[in-house]
Amino acid sequence: MKWQFAKAGYANDCELFWVNIFDYEWKDTGKTAEVRDPLHNERKVMKVYTAELRGKTVTFAAGEFSNGIYGFYIPEDD
């Protein structure tokens, strides 16, 4: 699966899919995503999660870029 950078934000305060993603439960899928840091172009491996948002299941990859700053990636459309 290919991933595209969606957003970076502070822990507990980051809007993704039009909601504060930290207000929802993330379910670890047991999968990982290989992505590129948009600022430094470094390879990163992040966990893949799902969350139930307003009755819809969304999939995203997330991980901490630096202390308290998280990066979020969403699947690319084919």
C-alpha cells in the first residue's frame, strides 16, 4: 500500500478527517507503513491504525516525528 503525508500536529490536538484524531480510540492493525518524513525526506516506519469516526472506519499511519509532534499518513488513492 502507498501512503501520502496528511498532516503533522501536536499530541492530543491534531485535526485529521475533520476531527481531533486524539479524541478517538486508535486500533492497532498489527501492520506498518514505510513513509518519508516530508521535512527531512528520511525513511520512517509507522504503525497502521483504524478508528471509528461518525460510523465510518478510517485507516491511517501515525508516529511521533519528535517529542510531542506526530505525523499522519493516509492511503493513496489508486
